[in-house]
Amino acid sequence: MLRSLAAALLALAGMARGAIFPDQIGDFKKGPPATIAVPDQPLYQEYGLDATEQAEYTSPEKRFTATTWRFRDSTGALALFEARRPPGATPTNLAKLSVRTSDGFIFAYGNYVFQFTGTGFPTPTELEQLYSRLPKIEQSPLPALIGFLPSDDLVPNSERYVLGPVSLERFEPRIPPSVAGFHLGSEAQLGKYKTKQGLLALAIFNYPTPALARERALEFQKIPAAIVKRTGSLVAVTIAPPDPDAAERVLARVNYDANLTSIESPPVNAVKGMAKLLVDIFLFSGLLVLFSVIVGVGFGWFRIIARKMGRKDEFDAMIVLGLDRARSDK
């Protein structure tokens, strides 16, 4: 009862912060917003849920229901996207994180997760217009950890992103939170693999430094029936795998590849802008010099022609102020 009440209050608070969906998307017009129940409030809070909204859109011939969840960052949106995908979902090119479901689509954009269900949906161009009007949009890069799960024999849509003790308990309760060490800044990507003996669950934890990963790996090895591998700042672990040989093959494909990049990129645009400014200055100066030469040569030729025409005195005449004579008159 208390959880349901808290979920309703959270949904109302999200609505109170302001509407997310626009009044119209293409030919679809928005109906009254509805309250969204949060099925697992502790999990959504760990993901960083900030606001929600649901509304029905109708056009003369089609309709769809749009639901969105906004999180503090794109990592939280990634985590919910992976958690909400049904097993039979198929990838689409609607967004980088997007799947088609039996009745619509689920996709993530920045720190938002969207679910559309119905008989008709906005076009990609209309979705771009929706994205441009989203409040509090955050588009930080997705965590690199999601790229370390080996793809061979990975069960589609089995990935789950772990941000803390709650999501760890939901998706891999055999690993104690004290061993994972979330207070050290760790996160994890989980996935399931097909083997001849059954499904194998693999968890890859990322730590700020290789030294911390080495320390945590010793703790993971204390879990009964755990097979552990450390590579760089990653710790890969599978617990009680149905096929130990398959587990070794999966772990062998987990390798840390450190791509060192500069934190501060050189100001290329500023350098190019300054270089262009200097080039423009030199070109303008050259044009002024050329113009001066042309005017000088033209004036010289004009004087020569004037002298030959007998108008020498007119062009050689000078205006004399006669200051000495003015002083003598005084």
C-alpha cells in the first residue's frame, strides 16, 4: 500500500514539473496526460528517475499511446531501456538504443526512454521535432562498459545494466553488494549466454583503476562456485556456470582495451579562425596597395595627357595662403 502510494506521488510530482510531450506530433494531437504507476520504485530511483508522462495521440485514422521516463543522465536511461525490453524485441534503426516490440517501439534518446504502442506512429522527421523540444535533455556519452560483453552466443535482450545494490539484487542476487563495492564507483553490465548445458550469466564490473579491480577480484573469488577474470580495470565473473568449459571460453573473450584520449582537445576551431583572419588581413592589405598603385599610375598618366593637351597650368596650379603678406599688412 505504501509503495503504491509513493509511486502515485512520484508520478504526480513528475507531472507537476511540467509537460514533456508537445500538444501535437505531426498529424497526431495529444489527449489529456495520464498517471504512470512505477512498478519498482527502488529500482527506478537507483536509475535516477526524474519525471514521467503518458498521453494518447490521435489522428483522423490512427492513434498511439506515448509513455516517457526522464532520468538524471543517459546512463539511467540506458539501464531502464535494457530492463524494459521484452525477450522477443528486435533491433531497429529508430535510435541508437531502440527495439521493435509486438505492439510498438521502445527507444532511448539522451536521458529519456520512450515507449510507443498503437496502430500508427510518428515519422523519424517528426521524432526529431519532438527531440528538439524536450525539456532538461542530457546527452552525455553512453558508458563504454556496454561494449565489453562478448557478442558470440549472447542471448538477445538479456543485457542488464547495474548501477547499485538494488539493480544487482534484481538481476544477479548471488553477488553481494559488499563484494561489488559500489561505494568505489563501480558499475556493471550483465548478460546471459547460451551453452550446451544451459544459460550462463556473466557480469562485468568496471572500477576506476586497475588496482581497485585487482583488489575486488580477490573478493569475487571468495564467492562459492565463482569463476573470475580480471583484465585492466574490469572484473568479469560468472557464478556456478552450467558448463565450466564454456564459461572459460566466454571469459577469455573479455579483454580490456584502454583507449587513451586527451581530456582537453586542442582549440582547432580557434586556430583555424585566427589563421583565416590573418589571411584576410593580408589579402585586404594587398588589395589596398594594388589599388593605390593603380590610382597613382592613372593619375600620373592623366597629368601627362593634360600637359600634352595644353592644360599644364590648370593641373600644376597651387593654392598659396600668403601668410607672410598677411603679417606685413598688420
